Amino acid sequence: KEGRRFPPLKTARMISTGFHGAPYKNDEVVMVFVYTVEMVEDLNEDSKAKNSGLLSNIIRTNLLSCRPHGYECQETNGQWMLAFHTLNSAITFGVKTTSKLENAPLNVKVGIQKGSFLSQGPHKVTGRADYFGQVVNRAARVAVSCVPGQVILGVPDDEEYEIPSSKMFWLSYLRKEKFRGMSVTSTLYDCFLQAG
């Protein structure tokens, strides 16, 4: 919080949001976890590297196409931790990403959760914004609960916020679930790209 005294630098060479432009409003953030699922197990190393590059390109392009932009916190072995300013942009990102991978030899599981974070600071290796707290743990568990190609929004029963709507996507009630290690039950919604 102390480091946010100056606006982020804007240059023609800046291709993504920096640490000071990371989502941060009233200690709330929308966290998204993207877990890569390889659909074809007999891929050779060259194919895996090519597919990994394809996925990275799709994710980073979709992050920048959201309004406001999404933010890449970190990526480790095809597992992405992302942050967004709004639920609408996070869900739009998720459904656009899974739709672009429909015919690819790999797919993703996308879990979305909005909530308060306990702290935020620069990642010790990358310098990117890193978040800590229940919202991070819950978003990761929502992503784990997905099947390949699925985008799920988790809404904890102890949080109150309006379920988003958009011309880009639609939501369908899925189930209630109490995740391991969590004291609160969450309502899960399946997220779909609007046809047309």
C-alpha cells in the first residue's frame, strides 16, 4: 500500500501492465487460476513446447484485450495466476480463452473468485504483483474443481456481490460446494460464451 504513491509510467514500449497497475481497489481483487490440461498424452517435447507457446500467446493476448486489462501475476509449468479489476473482464477472459482452445490438443480449467486479499507485494523472483489471502486459495480450488474446457465462478456464501451479466457470456447455476480447508460454502456458476 505504501508503494502506490505515483501513477504507473506509460510508454509506447510498455506491452503489459506493471506492478503499480495491478488490480487493487479497496483491498479487493478478482483472482483467476488457469490450469493447463494436456488432452493428447503422446505428444513429443517439440509439440509440447509449441502448444505451450500457443497457450501463452492466447492467454497474454486475451489479458490485454479485456477492458480493463487483466494482469499476469505468475506462471509455473502451465499453471497461471491472474488478477482482474472486475468479474466481467475475468469471465470474458475465461470464456474467450477456452473457446480459442476448443480444437487444440490441450485445454485449460479456469477458476474465478472475487474477494478481499490480506496482502499484496512484489513476487521475489519476477517482481510481478503477488496476492495472499482466502481469495487466492478459493480461486485455486475452484479451478481444480473444473473439468477441461470449463470456466467456473465461485461465490462464497459469506460474500455479497452482484452476479455479473454481459453480452459476451452467460452463467448457469452449477452447485454448492465446501472446498477442503475452507470454512465457507461457495455457490458455483458455469460460465459460457454467448453464441453469435
